[in-house]
Amino acid sequence: MSWSNWSGSVSAAAPVLRPRDEAELGAAVRDAASVRATGAGHSFMPLCASDGLIVSLEDLAGTMTIAPDRKTARIPAGWSIKRLTAALAVEGLALANQGDVNPQSLAGAMATATHGTGRDLGNLATFARGFRLIGVDGEAKWCDAGTNPELFEAQRLSLGLFGIATEIICDVVPAYYLAERVEKMRWEEARERFDELTAAHRHAEFWFFPHANDVILKTLSLIEPCEAPPRTSDIDETPFRRVLGIGAKLPFLIPALQRMMMKTGFDGDRRGPAHAIFPSDRTIRFEEMEYEMPQAVGIETLTAVVDWIRKKRLPVSFPFEYRTVAADDIWMSPMNNGPVAAISMHQYARMPWQGLFADAEAIFRDHGGRPHWAKRHTLSRADVDALYPMAEQYRTVRRAADPGGKFLNTHMAELFS
């Protein structure tokens, strides 16, 4: 009778239904006063929290169907990225991109514009070509570019507002293989060379402890077919876990601990099928805020945030993550105004984060950033309208699909009622 997200910072005292089939799901939605869907709970915002019914599609029956041209697949929406990419690999197929963890549901990842990294690769919502939705009356409806096109455009990044997706037609590509390289690089060099690195590799990103002088650079490049690697993660979390434990008790030591930790080696390589190389083990709990910056000011913004942290010797215990994502045309996508640099700011779950994130958010906003919908932010309704020209059209479609607000919760109602 309760639900909480992955980090433990969002919870709800509400029943969680795991329907076995669409008929059970439809009846529950029809009879409920309010409904929110949940996947793996990797949102740090209260997207899934509800005082009504929470629905997980993890146990919903369904099978994947590959289109005859092998360019799309019809996929159960509640499947995790892990389950999906393993099933695609058996068929000699893959997603064009994915993030560095894979427990999220496909529907949840698309609903929030979850992304990986790659200068020419969009977020996962850009892969969607059609949705089967259970509406407020419990009945199924289809939408794509030709059928209910306005509903489809809104549903591409839905935030769970238009119904519960049970099936998604998704772009797929032939299976491919990647070589992963992890190495240290001086912050000054990474700052100067990052455009060059993103052009030279299919994927390039780095992690940056704000009190250290080096970054941990990761690149992924296409290679010939090979076996999956024995190691399931890019970096061993053990020494980092020890440092976090010390820093939580003695925050004033965090700058010195980060510089000491970065003196150790981080070099490493993995090679294998893309679906085995993209994800890594991420077991340390944290809170996260991510802002999508105009790519032209990404490095400048990160520099400003890090300089602020250093000047005040703030106990930011986790590294920043810096990635690139291609532009798209999705109404409520943070990437719909051009390519972005995604800057993720984390804090250890056992340490205070609210004040740090609030002050950092002001810097991100001053540089023209938009937040990731599933990561910590403080957008108001007026902010949404200022950042997204299609916001009111999005609300119009929501009101038509759900006039009684069944799929709203408190957080969503503040922005989109």
C-alpha cells in the first residue's frame, strides 16, 4: 500500500496495481478517481506519486513484434530497457542509443525524454512512432502521425498525462558493437577539446568532481562484432563509496578527498554488443538535477557552476556528468530548441541537497537552460509557458484526453491543469 522512488526521496501512501492483462488494467483505470503510472522509479520529481491508484506495467502480458522491414518494433510499454535491448539483440537489432543505466521502463523513459549521449543522437522519445493508450474510460486508443496526430505529438513526451501506454512502436536499428574507453584528462584539456572528442567518437562524455583538476572521460566507438565483456560496469564504485561515507560524516574533507581519489587510475576498456556496453552498475543512491543547456554555452555553464562550488568550498560529493544530445521537434522536449549539453548535478542521498540545487539551478537558468522533467527542478507554470511555446496546445490536448484530470497529480496539476 505504498510506493517510493529509487532514491527514497519521493513516496506515496497509495495502492500499487500490477495488472496481468489489459482488461484488468482498463477496469482499474475506469473505476479509479486518479491514476499515475510508474516504471522503475528513477524520477527524482514526484511524477509518479499519487493519492489515488499507482499502476506498474511490469507484469503486464505482452510480446514484441518486429516489422517486416526490421526498422520498427511493436513493444510492450512496461518492458525495461534491459529486457527490451536483450530481446532486440536476439533478433539482431538494437536501439540507436540508450543511457548508462537500463532498469527504466520504455514508456517511462520516453515520457520524460530520457537520453544517452551523442552529438547526432536524440533522446529516447524521438524513437517513438505510435502508442496504444488506455484512456480515462478504460478503453484502448491508438495514436500515431496519421491517427489522432495531435494526441501523438503530445504523447511523444507525455509525462503520463494522456493515458497509460501499453504498447509502443519504436524505431530500431541493426545490432552494433562498441569499444568503451575510460581515461583521465585534465579539466582544461577536456574543456578545450570536447567538441573535437564528440566529432571523433559516436559517444563522448565526462564526469567531473568539482574540487578536483581532472575529469573522467568516457568514449564509445563502433567496432566489429565481438563477445560481451565479463565486466558489467565502466568504473568500480568501491573506492567512491568509501569516500562518500567519510564525506557524509566530515563534509569539510570532501575537496581533499576528491583530489586524492582522482590521483588513482581510472583507465579501462570494454568491448561488446551495444546493449551490454551502454549500461553500468549504479548502486549508490543519490539525488539529481539535470539541465539541458544550449550546446554553445554548455562548457561555459559548467565552468560557472564549478567555480561557484570551489569559491564557497561547498560539499558537493558527486561528480557532474556532461553529455551532448541532438535537437528534436517534440512539443515539450528540452531539446526542441536546438542541440543541448546535458549537465547532471548529483548529491549523495545521505547529504543535504536542496539548498545546493536551488542555487545551482539559478546559474543554469541564467544561462538559458531547461530542466530534465524527471530530475529535480522548481519550474512554475509561468516558467513552463516561457520555455515552451507549445505548452498551452499541450494542455489543450490533455484536457481533451482527460477532461476530469484523472491522470493528474498535485505536481502535474500545478504545471498542466
